[in-house]
Amino acid sequence: AESSLPHMLPRSREDFAAFARALGIRPGDKVLVYSANGLVGAARAWWMLRVFGFDDVAMLDGGTNAWETAGLPTTTYDSVESADSLEGSHEDSADSIRAEDLKMRSELVVDLDEVLQMQKED
């Protein structure tokens, strides 16, 4: 069942594969995540990608604020549209991500019962 709580992990590999496809992420891609205001969103995206089997995921330390403060170059564009226009639509391409490409790492996820059990053991 879907949770009413915000920001939960997708329930299925199919749901996450559809999300990754919409962003133009393909199997084997290097993925860089970042946040404009703090690192909460980037950290969550990094973790979710790792849970679904992406090995080559990095997070920009300090986010875009640190990048810009360091005087490094930036561009502004809609990344989804740009990825599609440069490389064609990933939705139906032969190298688009599929649910079977995702290797769920269940060891990176615990449920409430497991957390409560860990508290009892301490």
C-alpha cells in the first residue's frame, strides 16, 4: 500500500524505473545529485539511487551554494528537456532503464519494527 507520508521510498522497482526514465537516467550512468538550499534533498536522492542499485552516485558537497561561492561556472536549463533533446527520448529507447535493471539493496532500508527492536537491544 502507498504511504500517506511525504518523501517515502517508492514501493516498487517499476515505480522507481519510471521515475529514473523520466529524468533520463540509464543503467550504468554516473549520477551527481545536489541541492540548492542545504543537502537534505540531495542526500535523500543519493540514498534512493543507492537503494535501487546505482553504484556510481555522488553528492555535491555544499550544494550549488558552495559551487557558486567558489566561483565555478553554472548554467540554467530544464535538465529533463535537455537530456531528451540531446539524446532522444529515453522512455522507449533500447538503453532506457527497466525495473529488472534495478537491484534492490534491502540492507539499506529498515522498517519501524526493526528500529524498535534495535532500541530494545541497546
